[in-house]
Amino acid sequence: MDAMRLLHRIARPMMAGFWLYSGYDAAAHPARTAARAEPVTRRLAPLLGLPVDPELHVRVTGACQVGAGILLASGRLPRLAAAVLALTTVPTTLAEHRFWAVEDPVEAREARVHFLKNLAMLGGLVNAVAAGRVSRRAGRG
């Protein structure tokens, strides 16, 4: 096994762990996040022809994250899994870490840190999607 494949085998489960945990938590306990998701759901759901039901959206997003996390961790369909996780990370980040809407400076700082952390993870997911294309062209994937 070459070094790049070994690194991918190690990195994929490491990346997936966060979404496995948070996705399960969201699917099992959607009410915790639904109130924060409501402003985003209210804006996006009608544009996508979906019902405005924050709890449903949180539960479905969590289930998608668990499924995609399992695929990513196992190395099955890793580009698709990373793409699904990236697509679910954007609305989740906008719903849960709205630092610009928080008045308390300490809470705003914490929300900003989590927002930037999610942005970094999103970059890793985009890289995982793009890396599959590069390695396939190079004859390694």
C-alpha cells in the first residue's frame, strides 16, 4: 500500500467521527437544535419546496450525516460521502453558529470559533471530494 492510500485510510475515519457523533445526536434529539435551525429553515425550505419543520430538517440532516459518515469512515463512496457532509455542514453552520446575531460577547466569540471550525472542516471535505478526482486522474484512485 502506498503512503497516500495509507493516509486516506487514516484520515477518513478521523474526519467522519465528528459527523457520526453530531449527526446521531441531532437525529436522536432534534429539539435541541430545532430552535436555532428555525431561521434558516424558514428561509431555505420554501426555496427548495420543503415543509418548514425545523425538527424534521434537523433529524433528516443528522441521519444524512450518520450515513455519509459511515461511508466516509469505511472508505466506501468517499467523494460522495464528503459531498453530502459538505452540503449538510453549510446550513448546520448557518443555523447553529450565527455569531453575528449573538449579543453576549463571550457567546459570540464561542459561536465564531465554532463557525470557523466548521469552515475548516468544510475545507477538508471539499479537499476530500477534489482529491478523489486528482488521484483517479493520476492512476492512483
